[in-house]
Amino acid sequence: MTPEEYKQLKAFARQDGALLSLLWIGALFCYVRGMTSPIMGTLALMLIIASPFFAASRLRHFRDYAREGVISFRRGFAYFVLIFFYAGLLLAAALYVYFAFIDKGYLLMKLTEMMSSEEGRQAMQAAGMADQMREGLKQLSEMRPIDYALNMLSFNIITGIFLGLPIAALMQRQVANVKNQ
């Protein structure tokens, strides 16, 4: 890969990472709103599930338009991982801002309410997870905003690596398709 091709790869990945981060930030908003509205919670889940498909479509767009229909597995994998990296950076910044300045304990309070309700207690006891849930809520209450942000960044990078392998394999193309005109 030449230096110009590497710059092109990073530039397109930054743009597509920014677009993916908008999808993830929208999912975050829907998740927070989903604490009181089941429809928004479902929408958050749908946005999260759609994100690898969105990233794959952006990889296909990069392959077909910037790379003229040809992309190797390595380049496709690097592109996919960079999309998740750049999107993860922007989501981490958004999470930090949310937990540091906006949340004020709202999310933890809602989780505690859900687990304290009669249905939540019964579900946790039936699953044998009451003690684990209390410990998990205690750990969440001790986390700082930067901890949430860094955990999500790490998770997104690892997810990009694992999802990038099969998607890059599916999207690789050694010879451009020539369309009959």
C-alpha cells in the first residue's frame, strides 16, 4: 500500500467512522429513553444490530467507488477496523460527556428501580442472579465517566476486529466487475 493509498484509506474510514458513531450515539439516546419507553429500547437494539451491516455497506462503497471495485482482504479488514476505531472514539467522547455532565445518576437509578421492582426481583431470583446483580450495580455506581468511555472504546475496537474478519473476507474482490454497456 502506497502512502497515498494509506491516506485515502484513513480519510474514508474517518468519514464512515463518524457516520457509524452517529448511529451509535442515536442508539445511546434511544437506550436511555428506553428506560421509560419500550419502543425506544427496541429501536436502540435495532440500531446496534444494524451497525455491522451499515459498516459493511460503507466498506462496499469504499471498495466500489474509491478502489474501483478491487480490495484485498487485508485492506478491507484494516478499513473495517478503522471504521470501528474512529466511531468508538467519537462514541467514547459522547459517553464521557453524557456521564460527566448530563446523566447525574439517572441510568443507575433506573437500573436500580428495575431490579427493585417485584418483577425484577422475581426474575433475578429465578435466574439465581440476585447477588451478582447487586454486585454489578455496586460496581457501576463506583465507575467514573472516563471508565464508561474507555470500556466502550475497548469493546468497540474488539468488536470491529472480530466482525472485520468475516466481513472483509466477504467483501474482498481481486478483479473489478466489468459491466456490459
